[in-house]
Amino acid sequence: MQDFTTGSIWRHLLVFSWPMFVGNLFQSLYNTVDSFWVGRYLGADALGAVSVSFPAIFALVSLIMGLTMATTTLVAQYRGARQDDQVRRTVANSVLLIVVLGLASTGVGYVFRFSLLRLMRTPEEILEPAALYLGVFSVGLVPMFLYNSLSAVLRGLGDSRTPLRFLIYATVVNIILDPLFILGLGPVPAMGVAGAAWATVLAQLLSAVLSVYYIGRVTDLFPQVRSQWKPDGMLLRRLVAIGVPAGLQTSVVAFSEAILMVIINTFGTDVVAGFSAAIRIDQFAFLPALSIGLAVTALVGQNLGAGKQERVREIVRSSSWLTVAITGAATVVFLAWPEPLVRIFTGEPPVVAEGARYLRIVGLSFVPLGLIFVLGGVLRGAGDTMATMVITFLTMWVARLPVAWYLSYGLGWGVAGTWWAVVFSTVVGLILNWMYYRSGNWLKKVIVQPQPSTGPA
């Protein structure tokens, strides 16, 4: 555990954010293992069955995963205020809420799996295997939510390494079990698509068990008094008030990206293929900034809880410079050598050309996007997730989608208009976040008030 209210801010940022960066990389690997084995050995229909299930899974988890952000915020603020009893109560109420909602999501995902998939217009030829995958995956939602909730607790306390260890263990288990369950070996029968889902469920169960064991045996974060495990109406309301807008923000982004994909699809297969290759590359440009933004949430939360607002301003300055350095370097690389980067995934000249055009244009948005992550981390640390949700909606649905359509078709820029709309909307998002940050209204959303003896740094 780390106390972020004292010591070098630069050191805290670097030490705390790098495990989350590695964790994000492993999470990306975790999410592609099933598709790799299914696509390679079961064929295109099976791969389609797995892929088409992801939007339904996202619909089941997005709002609830927002509660984990609320957990980080509250734990960090209570930690900064040295209110250890409230930390334990927050842990208990977060676990109770996550388990109840996880069971509800499991029920919905399993019982309505066919209805959800038909709502998404899933082709009949892959409906059965898609429903099979979704049904099995739904069984693992409670362990998945539990791991993420307890990881959020540890991040709020300044520990980002322990969740990374558990994620690495789960990823390794998933990699081992996938071919074993999908193809079968010895006494283990070949389960096909269902095997991929069961491998993921067991990996998620492992990470949850390790998290519960660590919290219960290594720390004192689980309350020892039975009364502290009783639902606390005030804490539950705070978790929901912070978590629901955070989850809605994720939904706003996802659905806007789906609509943007509709526009992109109209420009043909070369554009779609080039875009698909390019986004695999550009995610590595913003993953470090995303990790820094998550670190900012914990640092800001602790310091606001301790009443050290001036230190929060220093966190913003330091994290902004670090983010600009990283995303600026990525921008230079992407502008200078886009073709070699796209050729990592494809050698077809038309596809390479389209992917390179995407990187040359969208690469200009990396710096403002990184700064959005920083400012968003500040607002989440204060508990003001409603503002980030509203700004995200304005950025994606007002500044991006209509502008993409107008530039691409109204002005006849083609797909380049869509890429320039991404840059434009990102700059707009940065301006809105900066204006709101400068207003100081987010300080009114701080949940935990510091003790009278605690003053500004």
C-alpha cells in the first residue's frame, strides 16, 4: 500500500502506473486468446459466434464495471482522510453490491441469451454456438466482477502490483486451458466454443479466489465486525451515484464507436481492413496515457481526502507533462513511419495505404486524448463522474459523429473526413475537460471531508 499524500509525485506516478500499463497489455492478450484458438482451429463460423457475443457481454457488464471506478474513488478518499473504518465499510458494501448485481447479470445473460443475440440480428447459422458461448461466459460474471472490485480497492490504497500478479496468473491459465478445452486431450473432451468460454470462466475464478484470499489473509480490509458487513444505505448510494455515470460513459463511447463503424463500413473492404490493422497499433499509443489517468484517480482521491488541494494541482501538472512526452513521441513515430507499422498486420498495398492514412491523421489526436485521460482521472478522483459522462457524450455524439458524416459525405472528403472528425472531437473534448477543471466545480463533489487538523500542502 502507498500513501500518495506525501513524497515525490513523479515517483508515485511512475511506480503506480506501470503495473496498470502491463495489466492493460495482459488484458488485451486475455481478450484475444479465445478468438485466436477458435478462429484458427474451429473456423470462421465459430469465430463469428464468439465475436458476436462480445457486444451482449459488454451490455451486461458496462454499468456494473463503473462501480469499480466508484470503489477506487471512495477508498482513495477515505484512505487519504485516514478513515480506516470507512475504508472497510466501503470494501464490504462494494463486495455485497457487486455480488448481488453479478448474480442478476448472470441470470439475465443465461436466461435471455437467445433474445439478446437475436436483438443484435445474429445470423441463424451461428446463433446456437453464440448462445452457448454467452451462456457459459455468463456463469463467470460474478468472479470477474469480484476481481475487478477488489482490484479497485487495492488501487485506491496505492497497490497496483498485486492485481497485476493475479491478472498474469489468470491469463496464463486461460492460455493453457483454451487449447485443452477447445480441442480436447486425453480424458478432457473437445468442447469447441463452450471450451473457450469455460477456460475464461475458470481463469476469472482463479483471479477472484486469489483476490479474496489476499484481502482476507494478507490485509485487514475485510471487516472483522459483523455489523460492518451490513448494507450501508449512504455508502451504497455513493457507490451508485459515482459508478452509474462512469458505466454510462463507457456505454456512450462504445455505442458511438459502433455508429462510427457504420460510416467506415460504407467505404469498402480496403478501408475497413486498413482501419482494423491501424487500431491494433494505435492502442499502444494511448495505453500508457490511460494507465496514467487511472493512477491520477488514486493519487487525486487520496490527496483530496487529506485536504491537499495544492498537491492535486501538482499531480495534474506532472501527469500532464508525462503524458505529453509519451503520446508526443508516439505521434512522431506514427507520422514518420505509418506504412511499416501497418505492414506488421498486412502486406496488401491498398490496405497498407488506408491504414497509414488513418495513422497520419488520427495520430494528431494522441496528445489531446492523453490529456483527456489525465483530466478525467482528476474528476473521477473527486467523485465527479457525471461531468465526465456529459463531456464524453458531447464529444462523441455532438462533435464526432455528425462532423464525421458531414466531412465524409457533405464535403466529399471520403473516409479522411471521418479521421479528421476524430481529431476535431478529441480537441473539443480536451477543451471541455479543461474548462470544467478550471471552473473548480468538481471540488464540490468530493465525498470525504478532511479532518480539521489536516491542511493544504
